[in-house]
Amino acid sequence: SVKTGGKSNYRFYDQKYYEKLRARHDKEDDLRRAIENDEFLMYYQPRVDISTGTTSSMEALVRWQHPSKGLLEPLDFIPLAEETGLIAGLGALAIEKVCAQLARWAKTGQELVPVSINVSPRQFDKTDVPKLLAESLAHHGVAARLVEIEVTESSMMSHGGEVSEVLAAIQGMGIKLLVDDFGTGYSSLSQLQSLDFDVLKVDRAFTAGLEKSEQGNVLFAAIITMAHALGMRVVAEGVENERQIRILKSLRCDEIQGFYISKPLPPSETQPILPKWFFPSTA
Ligand code: C2E
Ligand code: MG
Ligand code: MG
Ligand code: MG
């Protein structure tokens, strides 16, 4: 009958639901195990000064060397880590790895550029991130000015809590603060100014928009003008071709990052481009 059919349908959906739930639990267990075993490594992507072509910083981007699935990118595990709170442990690992890497690079006698670390406000709930940074820097004998912190605009706005207090404490240590993926959240530039950020990283959607229309250029120009008026340097994310560099130069953008300069690299391949990297247009 119709009634029985309905009932079995419900059972079907129930089963699907529980399968999904189970898969999620398995993935969560896998991630927890991976954090305990430390199956993570950092890749590094340079950020380049647009007028000199030299590397001003490197961004640390986490990768999961999964025992059976290979090298996984953040999209495969960061969202789950954030939902489950596992981001606290993962974030602590990232800070430790970056400081250890900076110490290793320092041993080679090269002049170092700062490394920026992506941080999620969810980490602030469970861990004292300023303390973690201070301990890791001290342990590896690394100067605070060699570390920068990136927080995405959207995560900052969606997270209540005491985000600004924690960020102010980090900045008080001499660590620069960067707004990441600007333009994808709902903040106003005045909100950002009250947090006193040093650098504004404009989301790659705006960089992609540069070639599309005159409007795209006007929008980017307005962001740069306002950011400069508020005392922030501006980074264009996702630069993929020379045309974008030319436009960004004319708009007085300060720094660029993207596959055209370099994709994120393992530390072994990053070393040769420290501390300087001249991008092709000025080489
Ligand atoms: P993000 O911080 O905005 O990092 C930039 C992302 O864009 C990176 O992806 C990078 O590989 C990619 N990208 C760089 N240049 C280009 C380009 O020219 N074109 C295109 N299409 N993409 C480009 P990735 O490494 O997959 O990281 C994704 C996101 O995961 C990061 O976005 C960041 O929000 C998050 N993430 C990475 N590492 C960490 C971490 O250690 N902790 C936390 N909380 N989040 C992290
Ligand atoms: Mg970032
Ligand atoms: Mg970004
Ligand atoms: Mg982005």
C-alpha cells in the first residue's frame, strides 16, 4: 500500500542518513589519529613586492600526508577540523612546524623572510594561541617579526568570542596581522581598522575580475585606496598572468601572490628562492 511504501522510504532515508553520519565519524577519527601521529607538513607560497619583485613573505599552507590517500589539500580536511574543534590541535602543529622550519632555514645562514600562518578563530576557543606562538618562537630561537598571522574576513565575522582581544595580544608581540580572502565576508573596512590589521589580502575572485570588465578594475582600485587610507598594505591573491600584474601595478597594489609567481612548494624547493625572487617581468 501507499502507507507501507512511505514507511520503507523513510527507512531508506534513515539508512542513508546513518551511513553519512558513520562516514563523518570515521573521517573525524582518521583526522584525530593523524593529528596524534603528526601526518602533516607545510608547503610555502611566496608573496612578492610588486615594485621590486622580491619576496616579502612566504605563506605556510598545510598538507596532510595521508597513509593511504596520498597528499591531501586543506579543503579535504580543514572544514571538518573546524566543525569538530580538531583545528586547535592541527593549528598548534602548524605553528610548531613553521617555527621549526624558520630555525632550519636560519641555520643555512640565509637572510630570512617572514612566514605567514593561517589561523582560524575556532582555535582561540580551546587554545591560548598567543602563548603557543610565544613558546614556539622561544623554543626555536625565532624572532617574532619572522611570523605573521592570517585570519579570513569571513571567519572573523562569523565567530563571536574574543577574537579582537586575541588578535591584539598577538600583534602586541610584534607579529603582523593579515586579513585573508577580503571581499568574501561581510565586514566593512572600518571594522577592519578597529582591529588594526597591517595587511589586506584581497580574495582571488577580485583578481580574476580585473580582466573581465572595467568595473572589476574600479572595484579593486577602490579597495586599494581605502586600505591605503587606513594604513594597510594590499596583497592581490591568485595572480595567474602578467596582464593582471600590469593592471595591479597601475592601481598601486603593493604585493602579489599566485600561481604565476609560484605555486605552494615543499620546503626543499622553497629554499633556493629565499630571500629573493624576481618575477619574470622584472628579471
Ligand atoms: P588561503 O589562505 O586563502 O590560501 C590560498 C589558497 O589559494 C591556497 O590553497 C593556494 O594554493 C591557492 N592559490 C594560491 N595562488 C593561487 C592562484 O594563482 N590561483 C588559484 N586558483 N589558487 C591559488 P590551499 O593550499 O588549498 O589552501 C586553502 C585554504 O585552506 C587556505 O586559503 C586557508 O584558508 C586554509 N588553510 C591552509 N593551511 C591552513 C592552516 O594551517 N590552518 C588553517 N586554519 N587554515 C589553513
Ligand atoms: Mg591565507
Ligand atoms: Mg587567502
Ligand atoms: Mg583566497
